[in-house]
Amino acid sequence: MTKVGIIGLGTMGAQHMDAYRAMPDVEVTAVYDHHAERAQAFAQKYSVRVAESLNDLLDHCEVIDICTPTYRHAEYALPAIEAGKAVVCEKPLARTLEDCERIVNAVKQRNTPFMPAHVLRFFPEYRTAHHLVQSGAVGTVAAVRMRRGGDFPRAKSDWYADFGKSGGVILDLIIHDLDWLLWTLGAVERVYAKALTFRNLTHLDYTLVTLKFKNGAVGHVEGTWCDPGGFKVNFEVCGDSGMLEYDSARQVALQIATRADGGTGGGVQVPESPATQNPYYLELRHFIECVQTGQTPEITVEDGYNAVRLALAAIESAQTGRAIAL
Amino acid sequence: MKVKVGIMSFAHLHADSYAHCLKANPNAELVGIADHDSARAQAKAREFETQAFDSYESLLASDIQAVIICSENARHAPLVQMAAASGKHILCEKPLMTKLDDGKAMLAAAQGAGVQLFTAFPCRFSPAFQQMMRLIHAGAIGELLALRGTNRGSNPGGWFNDPELAGGGAMMDHTVHVADLMRRLTGHEIVEVYAETGNNMFHGAFDDTAMLTMTLQNGVFATLDSSWSRPKTFPTWGDVTLAAIGTRGVVEMDMFAQYLVYYDDRAGRVKQLFWGDHIDYLMVDEFLRVVAGAERQALATGEDGYRAAAVAIAGYESVKRREPVPVQA
Ligand SMILES: NC(=O)c1ccc[n+]([C@@H]2O[C@H](COP(=O)([O-])OP(=O)(O)OC[C@H]3O[C@@H](n4cnc5c(N)ncnc54)[C@H](O)[C@@H]3O)[C@@H](O)[C@H]2O)c1
């Protein structure tokens, strides 16, 4: 039995809990949230024990899974690494580059298993596209466009709306795409970005980011928390011998349309992409297997650092109006 | 009374479309064609059942009232100046110019001669775009905050790959349509441009990939992908898309998403067959009416053409300097 402890019992904490419950060789031994009522409700729902303190949690788990808001990752990641625990940490690795550096150094010193949870790498459409591009399916990549977003995320205490806590749409949302791009196309030379992040608009954030890669490709990433039309992603990879595209709004495996209010109200449509395995499960399963076998996770702490570094460079560009060289 | 029109040069492939529009329009008479490539003039004159003139001068000496100029980009300036000096109204293919000084000279020549100079921006005539404009002006998405556009295509080859004649590559070819739509939609000038280009599609001495970021006078920001990035197997020539992001919502336009999907076994390809309105026809039709004395409505002026081309020119400056640069008025 691999013993796991989850810290931060909001949306992602529950998502991760569901994934572990599907693993017969994993036991979520304890969970922790600084919000006592939330922790109790979670514990009741999943029949798990609430740890009394971080130390209590560390004492009873081999794997620590961090699902707190972004600005509160490092404060749990560092002591967990220090205690020699295997740590999986939600993306972005941390809110600041300094915190990221501390985490990287701690992982290096203690040589503990660590994985930033860039779950996009386990979404089959993104994973398949990555391998196709790497195998030369589109030839030399020239242009890449990616889009992600929907309406503004609402969470406990509305922390996404606080740039100091979440980093806005660039650090929180399109970091998924930035990590995929670094993974698939390699290093970025320059970044230039525009964003609504600093306009003081309530519950609206939007960004358009341009990237120039070391290999000569040009990238464009759109991130939106401005679109009431529902969460949508798409991407397009153009190369000198072909192009790959995916659009979640166009490729819909299952769609249900129903009338609200017992059949008298307006219609609601919900698209779905049913699959036997969910990406969060695959991601966490990969990490658990690495912990069990001593393998290195395929997403490294440096990957987590590089994604944050690129996102923060984009934010700096949006703030200063300059192109930022990396 | 039919408006008598001549076409100066068929170097740009759009000349064919405009010639068809003239032939199909009951208010037009295609009087003749002149081209520095006289064999091309002969061939096109036969194709469109009109006269081939042996020089631009002789075409301009005829009784035509107006010309459509479809030369290589860098040759627009001398032809516009010639036509203006002959007192002909002008519809010039985009981009209006490849150098700011050329553009200024063209605007001055038209003004000095008292002729009207227009730029061929047919996208303004798209019913989808016009509806988008109405929606936004009626406040459907609240205050406009950002725009995201694309105008992708494939490499036309030939002189388009000669930066001397084309004034650049993909960015010069494909920036102006959507830059113009952004100006028209907002009523604001594009004041600053940042651009990245690449050549990983064709590995030539010209840009085939281009991504511009623009700031408008009113603070709205925008990006535009003007790459020749459509693969050979793409089901159509390319796209024109524009999304507007506002405080209350989003409008997304895909200008040519009015098509049948045609699985053509004989050609071994899938094609998109467009059935929407013919925007070149609508543009040429307004040009004819304006030449005949009607008031201009959607037709883009020489000044509009200048402003849009200045965005692409600023883009190349930005690529050189690796920083955002102001757009020259
Ligand atoms: N991978 C993905 O697809 C994905 C999706 C959403 C969020 N995230 C990331 O997951 C993390 C959590 O996001 P969320 O949407 O689940 O947030 P959330 O607000 O739903 O949940 C956060 C939980 O952490 C608790 N918490 C806050 N501060 C704490 C502290 N100091 N100590 C202990 N508990 C604390 C809160 O009480 C809350 O229960 C963020 O870093 C976010 O960026 C990832």
C-alpha cells in the first residue's frame, strides 16, 4: 500500500481523491485543509481521516499531494521534501520564481521523487499530438496556435481573482499550454504578451501571447477567462509537411441537450468526451508507479520551474510592454 | 451608362476575380487590359473578351473612367501615379504600398489630380463582418477589450517570394485585410506593432510565418496571424477570422465558414466549397457606383490602404528591432 496525504481539499483535492480511490494499491491515509469545516466535510464524504497538523500528515504518508491555491504550494512542498516525502504538486509549481527555485533546490538536495502536476501531458489529445509532432508527422514546425479558456473560475474565497495569489490567466491557465509547448517544441527564445490582467476588471482576464522558439517556430497562445460560451480548448501545429489540429468545440464525442425547469425552460447543452481513463488518474498513477519503482517521473521539477519562468516572462512582457528574452 | 474600366497588370491573381466581376456586372464595361508582360495581356484579353493595349499609356489614353491595378506590390506606386495623372479613378490591389514614401506619393498624386483612389479590401463587404460590426456597435458584448484575428493562406510563390517586388513575405501579403477590419470595426488607428516572423514552412529568404500584436489608439489590443501556414492538403485557400472580446461577451467571426464539405474522390481530396456572398463582386460593384457619382459606403479609401500597409511595414521594423514600434501615420 502506498500511503498518500492530500493537502488542500477544494476542486483539485477532490479530483485527486477520486483518482486515488480507483487505485487498489493506494491508500489516502489522511487529508489536510486549513479550513476545518471543509476538511471535515471532505473527510466525511470520502471516509478519510483529517490530519491534525502538517506534521501529523507527514508522519503517516509516503506521498504528499499538494492541491492548495498556487501561492500556498511552497509552504507545504518544502517541508514535505525536507521530510523525504515523494511530492506531487498541482501546477503552477509556485507563485514566484524564488519559491520555484527553493523547491528545485530542495528536490535536488534530498533527491526525493517530485512531479509538478502538468496534467495536460496526460490528456490523450495533447499526448498524441506531442508524440506525432516529435516523430516528425508535420515536418519542421513553423507555427503553433493554442487556445484555452471559458468563463472566470470561481473558487473558495475567490482566490483566482487575486493576481497576487493566482498569477491570473497567464500563470494559472495557459501554463498548461506553455508547458506543452516547451515539452513539444523545446526552448523559447523570446516572449511578448498582452493581457487584461492589470486593467482592474472584475472577473475578466484575457491574454494573447506570442512566442519565438529557438528552433525558429512562432507560437501564439490565447488564454481567456472572458468567454461565457463555456470552456473550450483548441490547438493547431503547422509544419512544412503537414498540420495537426484539434478543437474541443468541433470534435464532440457526446452531447446532451436538455430543457431546464422540468421541460419548460430554456435548453442547456453539455458536451462530453467519455473515456475509460481520466487524465488525472493517469497522471497520478504515473507518479505512484514512479514512487513504487524508483523511476524518474516524466515531468521533472525543472519542467515545473521552466513553465513558471516562461509564464512570468509573459506576465512581465504584458506589464512592461517589452519583449522578454529568456 | 456603363462605367468604362481598364485593368493595369494581371500580376496579382486577384485581377482574374475582378475581371470576372466586371464582366458579370451590368454597369461595367471592361474596355481593355495592359500589362508589362504583353503576352499575359494578350492571353487575358482573349480570356475576358476584351482588348489588349500595348502599353499602360495607350490604355490610359482611351476613354476609360477608372482602372483596377493588380501589379506586383512594389509597382503599385508608379501605376497609381500614371493613372492619376491621366484623370482615372483607381481601385488598387492590396497592400497599397511596400514603402511609406510610395504610399504618400500615391495619396498625393490622387489628390493632386482630383481622382478617387480606393484600396481593394473586399472583406469589408462580408455580411458576417458587417453583422459583427452592427452587433458590437449595438453594445452586444459591452465594452470592446481585445481582438484576435487570423488571415492564413498558402504561399502563392512567384514574385510573392521576392521581397523586392512583394515588399516582404507572408506578413506583407496577409496583414492588411484584417488590420483594415480592425480599424473599420473600432474606428481607431493601430498605433503600435510587435511582430515575430519565421521561415520554417518554406525555408526561403522571405517570411512565411508571421504573428503581429497590435495596440489601437483606444487601448484595445489585438493579434493577427498572417502566416502562409495552410498545408497543401488544406480543404480551402485559407481563412479570415476575427474574434472580439468584450466586457459582456465574445463575438467570433469565421468569414468563409459558409461552405459545403466536398469529398472529391476524383481529385483525392476533401474541399470546402464556399456558397456565401461574393465579396469581390460587392466591392467592385460599389467601386463602379462611386465612380458613377454615388456616395462611398464600405469601399476602402487610399488612406485606409495606407494605414493598413503601414502596420505591415511597422511589423518588419519590429522584427528587426525585436521590440514594439510605433506605426507611422
Ligand atoms: N491541473 C488542473 O487541471 C487544475 C485545475 C484547477 C486548478 N488547478 C490548480 O490546483 C490548485 C488548487 O486549485 P483549486 O481550484 O482546487 O482551488 P480551490 O479553491 O477549489 O481549493 C483550494 C483548497 O485549499 C485550501 N487551502 C487554502 N489555503 C490553504 C492552506 N494554507 N493550507 C491548507 N489548505 C489550504 C482551501 O481551503 C481549499 O479547500 C491551484 O494551484 C490551481 O492552479 C489545477
